[in-house]
Amino acid sequence: MRPLSSPQLGRLIVSFFEDYLPSQRGMSSHTLRSYRDAIVLWLQFASHDAGRRLESMRVADLTVERIERFLEHLEAERHNGIATRNARLAALHTFARHIGAKLPEQLGMVQSILNIPFKRGAKQVPIEYPESCDIRALLEHIDRRTPAGQRDYVLFALMCNTGARVQEVLNLRIRDLRLDPPEQVRLHGKGERIRLCPLWPQTANLLRDLIRAQPPDGPDLAAAPLFRNRNGRPLTRFGVRYLLRKHLPNYRSATTGRRIHPHALRHATAVHMLKDGIDFGTISQILGHASITTTMRYARADLDLKRQALSQVFPDFLGPPLAGRIRWHGTELTRWLRRL
């Protein structure tokens, strides 16, 4: 089997993916795959652009002009959006930094690559999420009398409880659960960050019943995957998507018309926490966001929150004062005050 590229470039690529990204940068497997795709696309384009075979490519072929042509190729020929184009460029920026650390004599080239700017103008797609009635329809559709139905019900209940990413839930082991008060789950997030998320007592009871009804095989029960398919293997992200569409077949986004995806349950949890008056900092901690700026996107997602904000601007034109329209139960008053 021939080497992928010249020995020097090949060694840099191998150390980039085996050491630099996972060990020094602590990037997740999903980021590694995204960077892998970017480097593969770049190598294929650069080989064709330079008129040489892949195994003949050199570090010197990583030029600013060729990268700019590659970015144009992504948009014009592959029809990638600005966000995808910028993601590919971010991977090349990171690879260039790795080259600079390994080959100081290439720092001039590295600096010129890092000066290639990200493109502005990416479309801000509205956040899609199911409403409470949709989640209720999802859970009511599941037949909990079967082992598979019991698993599906617990899976989606846990996702709605925690707002966890799909892979975070699928990576759970029984040892990650604390089902006695105070109930909580340990989630392994992006960048190997670990966070604790509280569980509702109802969710803890569901998890306890699931483990009791479907005990894992093997000597180390604590290390067994929590959610498994019919063959006893860990459930996959594609499996979760299939189950969601199976139990909520008619849901489509009001903005795009597309069918629901599992990540939308995470969005729903975030928006409903925001509606309940929970502050951004707490929501950010629960969801495992690296920056609170990410959490603040949800403030722009919910139409009810926008209506409430607008109703306080010109109350004389929009109807009676807010105080006259709300029955002031204690919890409602507290929530209203927190939203001011």
C-alpha cells in the first residue's frame, strides 16, 4: 500500500490526528471526523490542482492561493454554504498551526494561511424545536408494554429531562446514573468535559425500571451501555432518528417543512427552560455549552417570548396592561419578574 503523501506531509497528518487534536486540543471524535473530511477534500483538490499524485504532495503545496481556490471550489462546485466553507477553513487553520509547531521554518507560510479570513453572511437558520404538545404526542404514541417501547419511552424522557446531545445519552453507562436522591446523571460532553445534570424523580424511576426489566449481559454491569438495540449492542444515532420518526411520524417544522431530528429535543428543553424563567447561566451549565453566547440564541427562537417583549413596548395600543391580563399566582409572578 502506497503512502498517502510525501513522508514529511504524511507524518504531519498522522501526528495531527493521532496526537495533536485528541491529546493536545482535547477534541471530540465528531470534530476529528469533521477535520478528517476537510483534510481529505483538501488533499484531493490540491492533488488535482497541482497536477500530481497524492503520494507526491508536499508541505509546500499548502499555499494561500491554492487554499483560496479550494474554498471557491467548495462553494461553486460542491455547492457548500458559507458555514461549511468556514468549517473547512477552520480545519486548515488548525492544521497550519500544527505545521508551524513541528516545522518552525514554515512559520511564514503558516501566518499567511492564518490570515485567510472567514467569510461573513452565513444564513441564520431559525432554531427548530417541537412544542410541548408534540412531545406529549411523542410519549403517548409509544407502546410501553413491550421491551422496545419501554426503552424508547425512557430514552426520549431522559433526553427531554436533561437536554443532552444524542451521543451523550447513547454513551451513558449504568455507572453514570445516580438513582437515589439527589437523582442525577453524569454526561460526557464535547471536549471530554463532564457535567452533572439533575434528574426528575419520575425519570429516575423510569431508568430504574428499565435496568430492572432489561438487565445487561456480562460480568461488569456498571460499564454496560444504558440503551441497547435488539442485538444487545449500543443504540446508534441513526437508530434514535428512526425511532423518533417512528413515534412522531407527522411532525414537520413550521418554518422549513422538514421532519424533526433528535437534536430538536435538546432545543425544546432549552426553550422551555427559558420560558420558565431559568437564567441563561444555569441553562448553559445544564446543556454543557462552552459559551453562554450559544445559550442566548434560544432567546431569539421562541415566538411567545417575542410577543411578550413586544406587548410591553406599547401597551396602550396592544391591549390592557399586562398586570390586568394575568392571574397573579406566585410562581407566575416570579417568572414574569425574572423576564423583565
